[in-house]
Amino acid sequence: MFERGFKEDIEQTATLELIDGVVSVRAFEILAQWLCTGRVTFRETTPGEAISDAIEFSRFADMCGVTGTEDQVAERIRVIIRANRVKIYWSFVGETETNTQHITSEHIISASQLPRGHAVREILAMAAVEGYIQRKSHKFSKECYDIPEFSADLLMAVKKTLLTLTSGGHTIDVKDPISEEIFVLHGSLPLDIPKNQAW
């Protein structure tokens, strides 16, 4: 298991130092589960903690050179986001960012340490598209300036989303990359509709 001449070769053990956001007991347990079963089961926690666990596991798997986990973990994050969206129906279009309610700046920073093209990075960028397109100042505006990896991921996610753009008569609609629902672009609703004109 280990090369000759090292202490680990004699003892056949290795000690992992805990690294915040990368190496934890939980990340090691999930990695062992993946290696033995090819599946990952995350503990039931709050949505934010579950996203943190998923990112931490992805970073640990990447550090260990384990591949093949990316899509499953990204899909888990998508499910968490979709299941915990709180849509405020009385709010104005674009007033709330429903996909990023449980995503934090720390999630963005940690995921940006993953390799370019990693599915977990992509899913977090996809979650930020709604707010980026709909709001002048969105939840992760600061991260767009400070984290070039996130900016690049968000730009690609916005480009893919704009390819779904359709014109619905008086509005411009796009497909949300997380919920796959169609939403009206903020600013494309006419402010003053003549009384004799029907929708």
C-alpha cells in the first residue's frame, strides 16, 4: 500500500490532518462509502450544511485523485436547492433569488478550489444565474469580482441560459437552469398596457 522507507510502509497506516473545508471525518466516511459501494449517502441536515458536506467531499475526493463522484454530488446539490426553494409569490419579478437561499459565500469560495469544469462548480454557478440576470446587485456580486473562477463559471452558465431565451409576445422568457421552470426576465414586462389591449 505504501512505498518502502516511509513510516507508513512499516505501520501500514496514514494520518490525515484535518483541513477545514477539505479533510474531515465526514468527508473521509463519504469517500470510503463511495470507494466501497460506488454511491454516496449524505446525512440529513439543514440545506446549507448539506451543500457544505457535498462541497467538502468533492474537494477531498479531488485531493485524493478519486474521480467519478462529480455528477452524483452536483445532482445532490441540485436536489437540495430545488427542494428548499421558497418562492414568494407576492414579490415583484426578480425581487428574490430562489436558487441561492441556502448557498453562502463560503460555498462559492470553497467550490472555486475545484478544477475548472467540475460539476459542483457548475451547479453553484447555475444556481446564481437567476439572481445575476434578474437583479442589478445580486447575492454574489462581490464574489464575481473577487473570485475569477466563479465569474468564469457564472458567465458560461448565463450563456447556456440565454440560449433558452424565447419571446412570449409582451415578455422575454428564459428557462431556469436549476428548476427548469420558465421565468420572465425582469424589465421585459410592459409597465403601461393600453386598456383596450388584452394579454
